[in-house]
Amino acid sequence: LLKRAETPVTLEQLQAERTRHGNYYENGADLHTQPGLREFLSALRAQGIRTGVASSTRSQLILTALDRLHLVSQFDVVVCGDMVTRRNCLVIEDSPAGIRAGKAAGCTVLGYTGSSIRQDVSAADFALSDFHLYRQIPLFQNLSPF
């Protein structure tokens, strides 16, 4: 792949460039949660719904980011690209590929449309543009306010 790139690079050049830029999960200055996410996670947990993170990214990077965001304790499980397991869960995705993967795994999928890059989430079971609006999701229709 490196040889077929627009500007061919060696593996050593790629690794040097990555080192020079750092890693977003470890030291990205603009790493932050989406508005309303903390409240949404609290509402899920109040309903007795277990929470988790699933990512194709390595566990070291995801756990580093969750730690930086003070979110580690908000999740019952973290499943990353360097782990292999299958779980029954609610998948929150903002990409068509992630939605397809969640559906293929037999999960209920929430399409999130509030990220800076808008993508087609029409294949999701339901969609949400702002985590503050979680009461619009059928799972929370009978939820009393906090």
C-alpha cells in the first residue's frame, strides 16, 4: 500500500511521520466528548442498560483516550480491534460501514448524525443528532426526567 500511495513512502518514513505528529488518542489537543454524551450514558445506565465501547482501533489507544476523557468508568466493557469477542448490545455509529457491521452482528444500531462529518445513517434502526435528545429513542419513551 505504501508503494501505491500518491507519493510513495517507506515504512520507516511513515513511522517517523507518525511519531512527529503524535497520536490523537494520546495527545490530541482537541480530544473531547460530543455534547450530551455523559448525560446519555448516565440515562442508559439508569435504565439498567449496560454500556460498552467497540472499536477497530487498538485497545491501548482507546483506553488512553477514555482515560483522558474520564470515561473509563462509564463503560461495562471495551472491545477493540486487538480483541475478539461477540456481544449483544446497542451500537452507536456515525458511518455506513459501522452501521452495516453492527447490523451484521445482530445488534440494534443507533445512527449518530451529530458529528462534524455527516454520513448516511439511514440503515440504522433509529437516528439521533444530539445526545441531549435521547428521549426520542424508543428505548427511553417512558423514562422520567432526572
